Amino acid sequence: MTAIVRNRDFTAPPITRLGLLLPGLGHLAVGEWIIGCGLLAHTALLLTSAIAGFPRFGALLFPGPAGLAYHPVVAAITWIALAAVLWWLAVRRAWPRVLPEEEFNSNRQLFLRTMRRHRTGMMGLFGVLFLIALTLLTPFIAPFDPLHVDAGPKTVPPGWPYLMGTDEFGRDVFSRLLYGGRISLSIGFVAVFIAATVGTTVGAFSGYVGGVGDRVTMFFVDALLALPRLILLITIVGLYRVQGTKGIFLIVVILGLTAWMGISRIVRSEVLSLKQRDFIQAARALGLSRTRILFRHLIPNAFAPVIVFSSLAIGSTMLAEAGLSFLGLGVPPPIATWGVMVNDGRDPLRNAPWISIFPGMVIMFAVLAFNLLGDGLRDATDPKLRGTG
């Protein structure tokens, strides 16, 4: 118990304990506006999902004779985890830790302090986290089934109970927007994960091997970069178009396999610089294998720019999926994604503009959030840029 007291700072203003009542208030009370507003937004989401979802949790959990539905289970776990994190952050602000000098000057703490000072980066971080939490809590928040036709009158403008109106089939736009976000964000994350994995492997191999292998690999990468990505996507999707879940899988794979070239060039340049460092020369002198040097020493040290690039690539990948869906080549209907919803509202745009406007605004918000997050991560991971945010 003595060790715990010694590591706590009881000089924090007592007003920060307002966060124990409502996470975010303690940060706002001491002028930490971005963090406070971000935590308050998540707290509001937490309370809204509890009010809207808990009274009908049983009906969501057992929707019919099919048995248990796992989406509400995921939403419940997310709710508990989000509540725990929010109040833990409130406690940490009310009674912050006193860090030893060694830990205070560590790379991890330097990264965290730089990231907290980066206003736009923190705005992007809270925006991304809010979108993720919103999609995971969707079963509690969405009032209607996104695929339910005639959930309400056709093309009703925004109001109560249809917060974002209905489309020309009587489907609730708000519910489709929430459920569509799960598909759009999943496509972005998984496609970028594929691109980062392939690009990191190819770039690290090319930079470490060098010589003819490096030149041949980079020639192939440059040739792929010369191809317009949209045309390449349209061609591949048009040739191998399938329906249902396989269609979503195809879109994810295609988006991932057409976005790894930029990452490979970044990793290659990092590896070319790192392999001349003393710790790599020492690893060679110790007789370590090339595979061990590559995967245990080079790739981990070259991964910081990959994280930054990936955060930016998620937004562009979501835009690419939305573009394909708008052209009718994206995720097959009736599955809702933000791009599909923009395409659905193309014909009735004059009479019912809300069908396209709301998903279009969410796409813009998501891309902006990921771009701001990438900007913050760039400054926080680059020693030359730290402290400039």
C-alpha cells in the first residue's frame, strides 16, 4: 500500500475529481479541452447506448428461433470495456502517477507526451476511437433492422423516430448508417493490414538483399505504381465479381493488394538506412541468420513509418471502397456500407438528399479523423518533429 501512495500525486487540483462523476469533466476543469471533449463524447455515447439498448437487451440477444446473436454480446463487452477505460482515465487525472526519472524519459512516455500536446492528432485519435466504439455499440443504438424494408414510410425526411429519414424502400437511414460503418471500417482496417503486411515484407526483403534482387523488385513495384489504382480496381472487380460474403472478401483483398507498393518503398528506404547501423553490424558479427536479423531487428525498427502510413491509408482505402460502391462495383446489395448508401441516394437526390448527404458526411469525417491521426503519429514518432505539434 505504501508503494501505491508513493507513486501517486495528491497535488492535482481537487476540481479534477469531477471526472469521477462524468469522465471528461475533470480534464475540462483544468483546461484540457480536446481530451475533455473527447472523453465527454465517449461518455455520452456510453450513456446513450445504455438508455437505448439495455431495456431491449433480451430481445436483441435472442431475436428469434435461430438462437443466440453474437453482435449484442460484442456490444455488451464493448460497453463494459469502454466504461472501465473512461473511469480509469478519470481516476488517473484526479490522482496522476509520479513517474521515476528513467520511466519519465523513456521513448514510450516521450511519445505519449508529444501525442497529447498535438491538438489535431488528438482530435483525430478521439474521432477514430469514437467511430470504432459507435460501430461496436451499434446493436444497442440502431432503432431498426438495416435490411428491414418498409420500416417506415418511404422517403420521410429526418425527424422522430427516423432520425436521418428513410430511403425509397422505407429503410431507416440512421440504422443503415450505423451498420454500414461496421462494414466500411472493417474493409479499411483489414485491407490496410494486408497492404502493410505485404508491403513491409517486400520492402524489407528488397532493402536488405540489395543488388539485382533489389533492382528487379523495385522495377516491379514502380510498374505497379504507374498503373492508375481506380482503373486497376474496376478491372479486377469487373472480372471477378461475386455476390454475398465472398463479394466483401474480394473487395477487401483487392483493396489490400493494390495498396502495398507505397509501404514497400517506405520500408525499403528505412532498411537501407538501418542495415548500416552498428547494431546490425554487431548482429552480423555474432553470426545471426539473415532471417533473424530481418524479422527481429530491421522490421521492428522500421515499423514506425508503416504505422503512420497505415493510418493515412485507411482513409484513402475507405474512399476507394466508397468510389467502387458508387459505381456499382463495391459491396453487393442489400448489404449497407457508406459508399453503397451514397450510391442508393443518387437517383432520388433531388427529392430525398438526406439519403446521400448523411453517409457522405460520415465518410468525410472518418477520412479527416484518420488523416489527423496520421499527422499526429508522424510528429510523435519522428524525433525531429517531436514537440512541434
